[in-house]
Amino acid sequence: MSSEERVWVVPEALRSTFAERYGPVYSGADADRRIRALPNFAACGDRVTADAIRLDHPPFIGVVDLKTRRHEPVDCAVFAPLAQRRLVKVRNPAGMLTERLRRAIRETIHDGGGLVEVDGEEDLGSLALVESMPLGATVIYGIPGAGVSFVAVDAVTKEHVRGLIAQMELRRVDLGA
């Protein structure tokens, strides 16, 4: 039985486009204050998800890979409040956005939120979060060395994300079971 699935890969020529910031970036106490004020939000990245939980304001859904770019350890126990709601584990190789990750995010949002733990890399999960969160929500993700990006989910950002995904190379890859 084949475990081949669709994956979207960022083409080399578009790497700089995908590295652009699509929302305002805040750091320190300003970022914390803004996170606390969010009524409905999703977080992509270990540090930003852990920080929101430590602020006693967990996201509706968090997407993590149990690593940080700064290589600072993140105690996975901090994610327990989200994992208790729902924990989904999914494989998503670096530089790719798999159908599995997109589906896991959609289903976790539909089923009341929780934690999506990625084996591989979660970075492109922010696209799937914008794609799947309801209008009016916010998606936050960490930018190492800069702070936290806040992306308002509206029709414009959803269309922008669809456009980015459409520019990615669609492939079929065997990711194993």
C-alpha cells in the first residue's frame, strides 16, 4: 500500500517571498500585551505557543515541532493544556507543506482546537492556519531574533495564502506510514 501524498514545496526562486512578514511584528512586553488581548488566535511555533500558554492565554490551536531555531529547549509539558483538548501528531518534512498537516490543522480547528505536533518542521503550518482559521481570528508565529508576527485572518489574507500555496511546487511524495 502506497503512502504517497500531495506536498507543496517552496521553489528556490520564491524563498525570499515566503520569508516576508505578512503582519506587524512585536516583541517583549508589547508582544505579550497583544497576545493577552487576542480573543481568538492560533499559534505556529514552539516558543510563541509556549509563551502564550505561560501568559495564561493559550491559543485555540498550536502547531509545534518541539524544536526552536535558536535551539533553546522547550519543555513539551508546557503544551499540556492544548494537548489535553486534542493532540494530533503528523509528519511534515522541512520546506514542505503536506496534505497531512493541512488536514490535521483543519480537523483540529473543526474539533474544538488543541495541539498539532509535527515530526519535521512546522514553519509552513502558519499558511494552513490562516487558510483554516475563521475570519476575525489572528495567527501568530515567531520570527527568530525579531519577535512575533500577528496576521489578522480576513478575506484578503486568506486569498494571499491561497496565492502563495498556488505558487508552490505540487509534488507526490512517499512520506511513509
